[in-house]
Amino acid sequence: MKRAFLIFFLILLHQACYSQDSTGSGRVAIKLTPTSLFNPNIATIQPGVEWRFHRNASILVEYGFQFEKFALAGWNWEKHDWQYKKIRSGARFYFISRRGFHTYSELNFFFVKQGYTKFDSYVQLQNGQMYQYEKSEISKNLWGFSVNGGMIIKLNQRLHLEYYSGLGLKWRTIGHTLFNPVEVDELPLSEWFPAADMKEGKTTLLHADWGFKISYSIGRK
């Protein structure tokens, strides 16, 4: 997956060098999303690239590399051998811009693949049976979309600061591979909110998206 992202990045860079025209299309911007570092569920270092193939339109793709250093203390302490990655892609439409200030709308898609091991816990499977288990290999995948609005503040000719926010839907799928399960009649009560992985299956959820990006443009100014 990392290799595929690198290949896609190089293709966009090639297009930036050879497809510029008088309308301002053909620009590429390298992006970084600092707010992704502080996501308590799936913190990532998230670089990306945007290709503006038309004055008012662009496509972009981002890849989130696993980074757990800034996760909230104790938020994910039960996850052992934790591995995850995140992919975002989307299309933007830019509105008429003013001097040093731009706005846009964006249709964004994302996918998160996550896997980890959990010990001595409980689960309700899709068939309704409930178990206490000694160990479970858990897959927790997430995909969805959002419709975002954003603004870009021009810091200089090439460096920009972006803010975006929006709403959408996401679908979460959780699967378990149990070791030494023992059937039980009910799940234990949780002090606050039960862990999402205590129930196997697919769930539809509302998705709120927001963040900041730092953007550096290359090619035509």
C-alpha cells in the first residue's frame, strides 16, 4: 500500500511538470494534516498530494502512517500488537477566491484498516451468542464519506494554511477470531461506555470530519 501511494504521488508530480497551462491548472500541492496526530483512536502522520487539474477543480489523496505517541493515556491500552493505516481521497471544487483567501467544497472518502489482539474480555457474535474469551484476534475496519467545506489562507506564494469541516456517514465492521471461548448468558456492565469490539458485526454511524492542513504548492504559482 505504501508503494502504491508513492507511485500515485509520482504520477501526480509528473502531471504537474508537463500539463501546466494558462488557466492555472496542473499545480500540485504537498499537504500535511497536523490534527491527525492527536486522534485518540487512530493517530497518524498523514501526508498527501493534491493535483489541481483545472482552475476550479482538483483531486487529492492522503496516506496515514501509524503514530501512537500522542494518543490519550490509557485510551487503547487493551490493544496488543496493534496495527492500522488510513487512506483518504477526494475531489474539490474551488469557488471564486479573494486576495489571500480561498474557499472550496469537497467530497471526501476514507478507509481505515485496523487489527489487534485483546485478552480476557467478552464479545457478542453476529449470531447473538455471547462469550468470554482468553484471547481474540480482532479486525476493525472503517470506511465512509463526508461532504466538507473549507477555507485556505495564503501565508506566502507557496505556503498555505487550510481548515475544513463537514458531515457524512461511516460503516464499521468488527470481526473476532476467538481462542478458548466460554459461552455466557450476558455481557458485563460497563462503568461508562462498552467497548465497540464487544459486539461483532457491521454498524452505520454518523461521521464528523474536521482538521487543519499545511499545504505547500509546487509548479505554477
